[in-house]
Amino acid sequence: MIEGSNVYEILDRITFVIYIFFLMKTCHFRN
């Protein structure tokens, strides 16, 4: 069985990566 916390942990990591990617993209556009 898959634990709920595991799924949330994976989602949290994915969201973090996307957030960092978005920040880097906006920084490049501003500079």
C-alpha cells in the first residue's frame, strides 16, 4: 500500500522543482 504522506512528499518535491524553475526563468527574462 502507498502511504498518503509519501504521495504528498513527492508532490511537494515536484512543486518545489517547478517553483525554482519558474524563478530562474523570470530572473533570466528580467536580466
